[in-house]
Amino acid sequence: MIQFRSIEFGFAGQRLFKDFNLNIVAGRSTALMGSSGSGKSTLLRLILGLLTPDAGEIVVGGEPLTADRLIDIRRRTGYLIQSGGLFPHLTARDNVTLMARRSGWNPRQIDQRLAELAELTRLKMDLLKRMPSALSGGQRQRVALMRALMLDPDLLLLDEPFSALDPLIRHELQDELKALIGELNKTVVLVSHDVAEAAWLADHLVLLSEGEIIQQGAFSVFRDQPATPFVEQFLAASRGLPE
Amino acid sequence: MSGLLFRFVGLIAAGLIFTATATAGKNSSTPVVVGSKNFTESVLLGELATQLLIARGIPAVHREALGGSRILWNALQRGDIDVYPEYSGTLRFELLANVVEATTAPLDKLLSGEGIAALPPFGFANNYAMGMAEPRAEGLHITRVSDLLRHAGLKIGVSNEFLHRADGWPGLKAAYQLPQLATGLDHDLAYRGLVEGDLDVIDLYTTDAEISYYNLRVLVDDRSYFPDYHALLLYRANWAADRPEVVGLLAALSGQLSEVDISRLNSLQKLDKQPAKEVAAQFLENRLKLAPADVRPQSNLRKELWITTSQQLFMVGVSMFAALLLALPLGVLAAKKPAIGRLILGLTGAVQTIPSLALLVFMIPLLGIGTLPAIVALFFYSLLPILRNTEAGLSGISHELQETAVALGLSAWARLWQIELPLASRTILAGIKTAAVINIGTATLGALIGAGGYGQPILAGIRLDDTGLILQGAIPAVLMAFVVQGLFSMVEKKLPASS
């Protein structure tokens, strides 16, 4: 689905990625893990063209990512960030349906899709009338998830989607997202600093440190054959891991 | 509301017609436009010329109290006015000061070089002089200008024009080696300063009615610094070629006014509060046996308020609208391209620092006098607040929301209209509100160049020492600013909170 090939990238003279290569497989959920500054969120923003690599090539859907494909790729990608990124001047409903309305969907299609998504994300429909400021943090993230899913994207990019929420809501939403991923059969890339969350939601884990891949594979591989002491430390930093 | 709109359209139409007739070839049906400066005597002389022509069957209008010498001179040369009263000293030492032999050559010769001609003088000279309150002068034993040398601590206040004129304060200070510094203020206010003891010495016009009224001592110009200022009517030479009959009629005023006459007429206006129109009509009736013109006040307070309000609204409305059309897109550009933005903001900031009166005067050689130059000046003043707030509002949107809008797949245009402008709208509106309030205040200065508005009663009130008249302009101007501010606040509440 997505290949990073020999990517070079840096911020303000500071080199982050040097000859970076990664293959993200379609139809599977991949978690990018690492501490802050490891470059995991940067990879998502490179996929969306929010940042441009200094050298190398990003291939999306078999073709190189070029400027003229960006708008199309963005519309076929659902992107969810930690703060939700809901526009404060639009109602929850208008946030969710913004792109559908601009893509010429008719009202009946829109209503139908909203009902599906509300059920999927377990959000009460009448909350959609509210402005984002009148919703709780958990409700806002559900609305933001609905917006990411509205156009039924092939690819879902989730950048620490639940880390701003309190633990109860976070667990609830993690469970729901897991069910949803299983149901939708989409390509998902999840960015997380939480090993438990990554292991719970993703089939394939990638551990990054300062722009380099330290280890990748299923969680069992990490647990049974940690590649470096850093991997052991990173795993040990989390508690209550699944067997 | 639609009634208001109709009046506006009417005003625009009237403006266009005025411009059209002003530029069309002069024929006997085109009204003669008489101008006058913003002080009592000049308004009276302008009124005499206007009423004389009307009484002789020549259509004439008086654009009274337009401002200072430079404004009138430029307006005459441009053809915005045809005739106005000027003083020989002002011509020699101020308006034509950079012409060779300005102080010695015959005046007619000097003027013809500029395409201007003058009628023989009215008959009186209104010279500059320095004056003091009698008791104060007596106490300090001051009778001559050179006596001022002995009292370096005296507070001297002079009219703004005098402060800067070549034949005014700078020359006087040099000629007498005066140690004092002078401050500039409005001439009519200077008398109050003198009477109330805030000032010791002011400049005078020797025909001012206040000299005897306030019992002032006119200091002897013992080094003969001040030249003579004979009052005369100026007109454009090429205009006179088309209207020789008008020039012939105006010549009837030459030699008709002595110093005693003009002081009495000034006194009737300033001290007895008689309108210039009535004073002029009485004089023409007595001296030239002209049938008295109908000078009863033709308008009442309500009508005058309506006229000044619509003039003010027209100036503010058109200049604000034009400023919005330019400043909003420029503000967007400045936010999107910070390098260009710094340049744009720097330029508009520089325009903002030009004093409003100076900007108005700069406009005259290009655009003449009246509503148009005032609107252009107001337009420039309204740009910066709108531009700066548009830029700030857009740049202030959180990086996260800007990126989210991009990531959703919105085009740049859709992002601007659907996301960025709505999020910046409160800040932008605040800029528009600031611009509007500044605009309303500055628009009152438009009266100095004949644009009317609330400034007209304010300036007339200052000139005639009439508080009621000042308030007739000041109160509505303040109310208009309040109403505008209130309307904006109402709209603001309906806008989304900024991010």
C-alpha cells in the first residue's frame, strides 16, 4: 500500500530520516511506536503531503506520490489527530459532512452515511447538532473519527487518537476501534507511544528511535526476540501487556 | 434604508454633474464658483463677490471656508474655483515665494506667470501684527516688537499657518532675534488663550474685530518686518477670457472697503454673531445700492443635519467600501506570503503616519477640492487596520487546524472561504470597526477641502466662536461613531469564536 524508499528528511537543518525504508502492507493495521521525536507522526504527514521529503520516494497505491495526486489521495485517506482537529466554527455534523457536501453527495446519501457512522462510533445522532465546544473530549474524538471515515477511505491514519482522553474513555474507544478495524478491513496506520495500545490494535508493530527502525514485526516477536536492549526497555515501560 | 440609498445615488449624480459642469467650457450659464479661506474676513469677501454677481444676474456659488492659502491657490489653478480673495503679502512671501523677484516685481507680472490675474485691491490692508492684552503689555512696558527681546519667558502662540509661513514667525524671529519659542494653534482660539492668560503674545490680523473688543495692544513693528497685505480678488486668466463680463462686475468692489469698513464688518460677524450672508447683503445694499439678496436662512437645523449627515455617511461609506475591496485581498496575500506581507504592511503603515491634514492637501493638485480627494484620503487611512487584522486573523489560526484542512483534501480556495476566513472573521471585523471609527473622526477634516460633512459646522463654529455650531457637528459625529461601533458589536456576537 505505502512504501517509503530511501527517504531523507529533516527539520530546520536537523536530519531526522536518513535512507529510511518502510513497507506498509495493505489491508493490515500497522502501529508506529517510539518516544516523542522518533519521527512517527512525521511519517503520517509525509504520506499526506503535509511535509515533503528532501530526497527519496514515497509510493502510495503502487504509484509515486506527486503533487497532482495529493488532493485525491487526501480525500481517500481518513486522518485523525490527538486533538481531533474539529473546526470550531462548524457544528459536529457540518464537520463530518464537509467533504461529502463538497463532493456533491445528495442529502439522502449523507443522512444514510451519518446514521451508519453514528452507529459504528456509538455516538448519539442528536449530539451532531452541537458545536464542538459543547461536546466532551470523548464525543469530540468520536465525531473526528466519523469525519475521518465519512468518505469511506481506503487508508486510515491515526495519530495518537486517544492519548488526550481519560483512561476509561480511552479503553472504551480502543475496544470500539479494534472492532471497527476488524469490520472495515481497511489499511490502518496508527501512531502511538503506548505499547499496550499498539499491540491491542495493530497486527504489525514498528519501533522507531531518532528516525531509524529498531525492530518490526508482530508483538510476539518483540516480546520473544527483542532486537536490542532499547526494545526491552521500551516494552518494560508499559504494564499489563497481553499474553 | 432604500430611501437612504436613493439619496446616496442622488448625491453621486449631483457630484458627477458638478464635475461635468466644472470641466465643461465656461459659458454664461455656468455658475461662477467663488472660494474663501477658513476665517471670518475671507468668508465675508467671498460672500460679497458671490452676492454681487447674483444680484447682477450671474449665477454664482460660494464654496466658503475651504481651508488655508495653499488649498485655495491650488483649487484656483486647477479650476475647482474661479475666484477667491487673497492678500498681496501672502502672494509675495508665501505662495510665490520661490519666484525670483517675488518681493519687488509688480504683482500683476508675478501672477501672469502663473496664469492668474487680480482685480484692483478692495482698498484695505489686513496686515500681520503681534498683539498682547493691554494690562499685561502695560505692566511689562512693552509697546514695540523689539521690547519682546527683554522678556524671554513670554509665552507666544501663533496661528498654525503663521508659524510656518516664510513671512510669518520664522522670519520675524530672525529679524528681531527673538529668544522665545512659539506654539501653533487655531487663530480664533488664540484670542481665548490671550484673554485667559495662557498666552502672552499672539499674532493678529490688523482688521480683526477682537482687537478693540478684547482691548489688545498692537505692538509696533519697529524694524518694519511685516509687509502689506492688500486684499484683492484673484481669478484664472484663461477663465476670465471667457467671462469678461464677470470680471467687469467684480471690479465694482475694488476700492470700496477701508480698514474701518472691514473692521466693522468683521465685528458684526464675530461679535454680533450676524451671519456673513446678512452682513454682506447689508453692505452691498448700502454701498453699491444693490437690491438686497434673499439671505434669510433657507434651511433649518433638521435639514442641515440631514445634509451634513448624508455627506459624512457618503464619504465614510464609499471610502470604507473601497478600502475593504483592496485591504481584504491584500491582507490574505500578506498572510499567505509573509515576505510580500511585510512590504505591504510597511507601505500602508507609512501612509498612516502622514498627518491627515497634510494628506488632504497633497490630494488637491491631483484631485482638486471636494468630496473625491477627501474620500481618497479616508480610503488610505482605512487600509491599515483592515489589512493588519486580516493578516493577523489568518496567521493566528492554529497550525493544527490549518493542517487538518489541508489533510481533508480541501483546495486552497475552499480552505480560505470555508475554514480560514470564518475563523479569522472576528479579528477581521475588529479591524474594520477600528477603521470605521477612525474614518468617521477623520472625515470631519474633509470640510477643510470643501467635502462638507460634520466638520463643516465644527469649523464654522470655531471660526465664529459659536459653541452651538461646534456641537451641531461634534455630537452627531460622536453618535455616528457609537452607532457604528454598536452595529459591529452586534455582528461580532454572531461570529464564531476565534480558534
